Amino acid sequence: MAGQSPRRTRLAIKVNLILVVTLAVGVGLILAAFAANLIASRDQITRRFLKQEANDLYTSIENFMIPGEAPLAVKFFAQVQAVNPGSRILLFRQNGNFAFSDNTTISRVNTNLGTAKFRPREGIVTTVSMPSKPGFAQAAATPPAERFFREDEGGRSYFRAYRPLINLPKCTVCHGSDHTVRGVIDIRSDITDEARGQTIILAGAGAGFFLVVSLLAFVIGAFLRRVVIGPVNTIGLVCSGVAAGRFEGRVATRSDDEIGDLARTVNTMVEGLEERFKLTKYVSAGTLGALRAGEEPKRVTRTLLFTDVRGFTSYTEGHPPERVVEVLNALLDSQARIIHENGGDIDKFVGDEIVSYFQDEDASLRACRSAVAIARFCAGHGVESDGLSVGMGIASGSVILGMVGSARRADYTVIGDAVNVASRLCSLAKAGQVVVDSGAKSEAGPGLSFKGPFGAKLKGKEKPREVWILLTSTDDDAQGNFKGGKP
Amino acid sequence: MKRNRKGLALAIGAVLLALSCAPKAPEVYASPEYPTWARTTRTVLDYPIPGHMNRLRIPRMNALGFTATPLADGDRQRWDFPEDTVIVKEVYASAKPAAGERPVQLTIMAKDPKDPRAQGGWLWITKDLPDGKETVFTGNFCITCHANANEKHPYADKNLKEEFRDYVFFVPGRDNGRPASASGASPGATASEYGGVP
């Protein structure tokens, strides 16, 4: 089915959009939450290790301090840093000054002990400035609070801990009881590689997710286009064609699923519709209307127009059947066209005869006009019709319109005296002549020319009827020579 | 009628849901009766110590806490205060508060090993006065300092035998500090308040 891409594109876009949004929102959110959770867990683990490290260092420092071996702590810090260059351990006094940067603490301890137990050190060099981080104040306050945070500096990432060094009761002997926090241990752990790895993993996961979503959307979209959207589009186009009177379309499907069943059902339906549509050519418009409306037989007023080819029997004797059928069909087709153009309805074809009827107020006028047109057509196309022409009868009156026949086979037709009269008048008419009864003549109005009246003795009728010859301006002689009687 | 029943059921459900979601009333550790509890020490705690400096402290313990007795743990004596023991330490604004002066803060130890916030089996709580708000300490400041109670320290009998004293510096019967004086230790205090401590 050609010309279906616009609709398919719209459906495909919608389906793909739904897929992408569903995957992006659903899976994406879960993935994002999972990634966030993973990062948080990793950070939490790192913090826990850092906290544990801080506690271990605290214990070490505490044990160095008790016997007054603070310089050992300095060496210990340096060795830890040497073993792990990414780490750094510093000890600051509560006021922010770097511990061991001068002899203040030694002097105070000696004072508290009342003896010069510790000898002031020489050549002390301060190499580290006091921390300016906001967490330091809280770590040095009373009560102190541990601080763990992440910081980026010089293109590297660190986890950092401020661990308060509390002036424990056992420390007060040397350090005095006038302060609660002796200092802050500053532990910095380099996590640059981990952070970088984390970023790479996240970026990779994001790119992978994007690729997977795109691929899935493409694959599922293509699958749906092939299995669902394509067939549904084709079904829609076939149905649209049927609605426009084109029955050649079929849905090509080999699938054995619900869509395949639907396609096959549609194909069967279209075939049935096509068959019925073809049958409508053999059924009058009135029959179709009655079928739609479900009309019961009813009494109506109609104007009947009968036409019959004159000299047809002898014509068939002198011509091959193929030519006879060709000429007859052409003649009948032209008549039917003219009748339809004038709003008439073909009730039936009976051999070379046409039974038609007209309805509504100007039914007789249109019937007469049809007859005039047919007469002129026959006169003007004598060569094509091998000189054949038709005689016509028109009568108007009350008839029964409805289904006539058996339950198995019925015709939707007209029955009544007007039908018989029209048929008889047609029989009376010569080639190119139109015989009209008085009723139809009166209803046709003044716009037409009639000759008559003539008294006509109709078969099956006891009394002669008054009839008229409709002048068609094609053959005045023929029109004037009426065998039924004299005016 | 059916609609009314449905509405009533919905209303009850909503109320139950609201009640289930409502925050539970916080437990009060410093019982209003705590001023009647016996003191854990006759020592006048008006000397400066880290954390409290030179502000007067008066620790009191509920009767359950006084049932604790040391048990031998190998070569070491071990004190384990029973669950639900509560020690309330009044902290005054200065070393020598005026008669009738109220404490500015209470620091509380509540033995509740099952509580996930417990450290060393104790909840470490501060109650700021006069607003009365109790805060459970989640940091390790308190326990870090009180861990010294389980080894030699400069207070009371100094724990020279390094008993495990369950993070309590002044345990019953181990007090050899200065006796409290009516004027300095506790405004309005009497000797009978020292729960069994001679």
C-alpha cells in the first residue's frame, strides 16, 4: 500500500516517544537513584574508614602523649605520610596554631608539673599554616564536634576529617584542667583516583544507558512498526479505499497472531463488500434505499416510463449475437444514463425493455424529458445503433412499491394499474414515439408539446383511454401517425 | 447510610494513619523526681575539669543505680550498672551558686544498651534549662572523656586499681573526696542525700 508513510511516521514517533520516555523516566530514575545510592555508600564507607583512621590516630597520639613522647607523634605522622603520600596528618592546637611549632605546650606542662620535666626543643620550623576551613571552629569548640567533608584542591579530591583531641582527665595532670579541647587532628586522605574512577563509571553508565535506551527504542519501534503499526496502517488504508469505493486493496499478512486474524477478517469483509457493491449494479436505487430503510410494501404515486426497442426481434435474426448484445447494451446504457440524469430509477431490464419510474412532484415532467432525450439520442445515433430505435410509454398513478417475490428471491418493484397502462402505451408506441396517458400529461405541465388526445384501446381494459403523443421535435411524421386511434 | 459508614471508616482510617505517622513523644530521662535521688558522691565537684570547667556539678542517681555492686572479672573488679539506671548531673552557672539558685544544665547518663544511640551501654544526654529540651549526644565527646573512669584518673579515689567502672567516675563506696558543705556543694543539701555513702 503506497502513500501510507505520513500516518505510519506519526504512529511510529508516538510509540518511540512513549518507549523512550518510559525507559528514560522509569529505568533512568532507578539507575540514577542506584548510582546516587552507590556513590553515597562509597562515600559512607570512605568516611567510616577515615573515621576509624582518625580514632586509631587519636589512640596513638593519646598513648604518645601520656608518657610525654609528643615528638614521637611528629615522627609517626611523617612516617604515615611517607608510607601513603596521598594522606596527610597534622595536629593543631585549639587556637589553630600548628602543634609542635614552638615550646608553648612544653612550658605549660612543666609549669603544671612544677618541674622542668621536658626540655624545650630547638630549631622548630613551622611549615603548615593554620586551617581556614569552616569546620575547624566546630571541632575546636566546647563541646567539640568531629567534622568530615570532601574538598577539591589543586585538581585533586580529598576526604578530610577534623578529629578533636580532647583534654581527658588523665591528661589534665600535665596539661591542666582549664580547657576541654587540646587540639584538632587534621587527617586528609587523597581520593582523586577514586573520584575520577567514579566520574568515569558514571559517565560510562550514562552513555551506556543512553545507548541501550536508543537501541531498545529503535528495536522495539521497528518491531512494533513491522508487527502492529504497519498492518494496522494497511488495514486503515484498505478501509479508507473501501469507503471511497475502491475494493482492490488487501492487507498482506502472514502472521498468525491477533493482527493477522484482524487482517484476514478485513480482507474477507472487503471481498464481501466488493461482491455486494458489484451486485448493486443489478439492483435499482429504490431497492437499495428500501434495503437500507427496511421499507415494507406501500402505496405511492409514481410516473412509469417504459421503453422498448422496436424491430429488435428481426434485428437479432440478421445480426450475430455478439453484435446484437453490443448494440443492445449500448442502447440500454444510454437510456439508463438519461433516465438517471433526470432523477429516474431503473426498476428492471426485461430483455430489450426498460422499466423505470420517477417520483416526487415533477416526476411526470422528468419522465417526459427523459423520453424526449432518449428519442433524440436514438435519432442522432442511428448508425451506432444500426438504425434501432425505441418506443416509449408514460403513465402516472398510484402503485404498490415494495418487495415482491419469495423469501429466497425477491424483487423490489412497482405493481399497479399505472404500471400496466405504461406498458400498454409503450406497446402502442412506434419507434421514436412517446405515448403518454392523460394523468402524466397533466402533471408534466405546460412546458412540453403534446399531440392528441387520442382514444386508445388498451389490452385488458374495457374502456378506451385518452392518450397523448409527446412531441420530441425529431420526427413529426412518426409522432403524428399513432396506430392506437384518432384524435 | 452506607455512604455514612464509608465516610466514618475513612475518617477513622485517616485518624489512625495520622496517629501512626505522628512523632512519638520523646522519653524524659531526667525524671521530675530526680532532685530527691541520692547523690553519688560527697565530693564537692566545684574544681575545674574539662567539659564543665569550674562550674559546680552535683550528680544524683536513681535508687536502681545504687544496687550495683562490683564483681570480680579475673583480676579486675567490674561494675555494671543495671539497665534503666539514670544519673543526673546538675551543672550550675558557677562554682559557688547562691542559695536557691537553679542549675543551668543537666547532663544525664541513662543505661539503655538496647538503644542504637547508646555508647558504652549508656545514652549521653544534655538537658538545657530552663527550656527543658533533652538532646541525646551522638558524638563521642562524652564517652571519650568518661572512658577515663575505667582506668586511673585524677578524681575521687583515682581508681588506682583500674576497676571497670562502667564510665562512672563516682561509684558508690569509692568516694574519698572532700565532703560536701551546705554552703558550697548544693544549695539546701543535707548529708542524708548521699545514698549510703559514708
